[in-house]
Amino acid sequence: MKTTKSISFLLTALVATLLAAPVFAQSAASETQRDVNQQNRIESGLQSGQLTTREAGQLEHQEAKVDRTEANALKNGNLSPAEKARIQGMQNKVSQDISADKHNGAVGNPNSVSSQRMQANVQRNANQEQRIENGIKSGSLDKRQVGQLQRGEAHVDHSEARAARNGHVNANEQARVNRVQNRVSSRIHRDKTNG
């Protein structure tokens, strides 16, 4: 009788785990896809001149907060409905600010060296977020890893924001951002291939 209860409990736990994995993947992938989309919108604003380097830096500061919130929410392995709603609210605010900044009349110079550096940083950030999303969808990243990687992405966003806070990104600032991005990129690769 005790063995039957133990087997029943184990089977129930296994089924619950198997059913929860797709829900996590779907939820985390949608949050990460939104990160990718927002990064792409920032980059397109830089490329079109609708965003100045300073505005892009301010938006990256907000993105850092979103990524930190995602990392904290996934720290315990679960993304509760309240945490998901909070993250979506933060992302909605960033989305509104991207739109407002793109239409506020401030004009950036997409051909300036500074803007080109910021564009490269933001595009690489979008690529890394996409790699995380792909890892979620393929199952090669677990919840804990996604949370840690989002914390790394928050560091990238913060570095980009610091570099652009005065409206100009110099070569040394870009090199600092690249070092942070290299560390996160290596971590993404290691986490996705560690089996």
C-alpha cells in the first residue's frame, strides 16, 4: 500500500513537471520575444534618426530594469501571474516611451560614429536576447539559467545606458559594453550546450 502511494505520488509529480515545462517555455519565450522586439525598435529608431543616442541610452536604462525584474521573477524557477503582469506593465511603459521618443521631434544623426556604436551595441543585445529565446523554445535552457542570463542582459543594458548617458558613445565605452556582452554571450553558449 505504501509503495503504491509512493509510485502514485512520483507519477503525479512527473506529470505536473512535464505539463509545467511547456507553460514556462511559452511564458518566458513571450517575455523574451518582447525584449527582442523592443531592442529592435530602439535600433531602428537610431538607424532612422528618430532616436538620439541619449534617448536610446535612457531606454536601455529602462530595459535593464525589465531584465532585472525578469531575472528576479525566475530566480525561484516560477513566473507567477502577478510577476508576469508586473513585467508586462514595465514592458508596456518602455514600449510607450520608445514610441514617444521616436515622435518627440528630437533628431539623431544615424551616420555619426557615436550612433553607429550604439546601433551595433543594441543589435548585439537583440541577437543575444534572441539566442536566449531560442534556448527556451528548444528546451536547452532551464528556468534558472534563463533568470541568470536575464540578469546578464540587465548588465548589458546598464552598460549601454551608462555609455550613452551624455549622448555620445566613445570607443572606450563601446569596448566596455562589448566586454560585458562577450561574457553574457559565452554564458549563453555554455548554458545552451551543457546538456
